[in-house]
Amino acid sequence: MYKTIARRIESDVLVMRRMRERLNDLDIQGILSKTVSNTGTRGGKYFRFELSIKVEIAANIPSDITRLLDIDLGLSEQRN
């Protein structure tokens, strides 16, 4: 979904490493919370990110970005 939206608004699609850096920045800022899971040597380590702020606040952010106005992010039902 991220890649589709980025292309639609004519934004650069970030590579996985840069995306992880951005997610870690949001974790440091307290917007996201990160959970680390380790499934052993074969499964590897992975991270799960969840919002640390109210959904209503996060849902209002995209409406302030005019490039996103025409894109249905599936957040409209959460605003009501």
C-alpha cells in the first residue's frame, strides 16, 4: 500500500533500510512503539510498530497534506 500511495503522489519510494530508519525515528519521538520479536536462527528478528498516539490524531494528519486529499486511505470511517 505504501508503494502504491508514494507512486500516486509522485513521491520517491523509500528502500527498506530508509523506511526502517524513519519508523525508528517515529518510535524515538513517541509516535510509534516498537516491539522486537526473535523467532530463532531460522526465523530471524523482526519489528512490529504500533501507534502510540490516539488514532484520531493520526487520522487527521493526512488531511493536512494536500497531496493526499484525493487518496482514500481508509481512515474516513475512523474519523466519525
